[in-house]
Amino acid sequence: MTRPVTTRLLLPALLLGLATVAAPLPSVAGAGGCPPGLAKKSVPCVPPGQARKWQVGDRIPVTTPWYEIRNWDRYDLPAPPTGSRYVMIDSDLVRVAIATGIILEFLGRY
């Protein structure tokens, strides 16, 4: 006499089998583990919007909105050296020369 297969034992086996079949395949990474779409970007391996827009030596355009950080101690920064100030542009914190608007230091994204 054969015993009927109970659904209590069959259901987990079916679910496990379906989970292994439906598992996504790992994406193919390019050189250095960079996904193919990001490897072709101007700044390779950095997602859009994450690449720094501001470099030391760049001048902040007159049309770019920014605001001065006067409570620099809140960001654990020392007092800005004479002739410079801390400025937030979008979510980038930079130190700029007051007279020229040239970026002297990139301090990070906030």
C-alpha cells in the first residue's frame, strides 16, 4: 500500500523550487566591477547625480543659486580663513574666495 503525498510536505518543496527558478541572474559587471551602463559615463562607475559638479578652481556662475553657511561649527568646520567663506550649492558644501567666487575647497555633499 502506498501512502499519498501530503500537501503539507509538497507545498514547501514546490515553493523552494519556484524560488530558485525565479531568482534573478546577477548583472554582468564590466572592468573593475562597474555595471556596463555606468562604465560609459563621463565619470565612470558613478551613478547620475552623484558625480561632483564642482571642482577646485571653478568659478561659481552668477546664475547659480547658493547660500552662505554662517554656522560653520554646525558642520564641524573650523572658521573659514580670511578672504573665504563656506557656501552651500544644491547639497554640495564648498569653500570659496569672497572676492572672486572661485572654489578653493570641496567639502562634501550634505
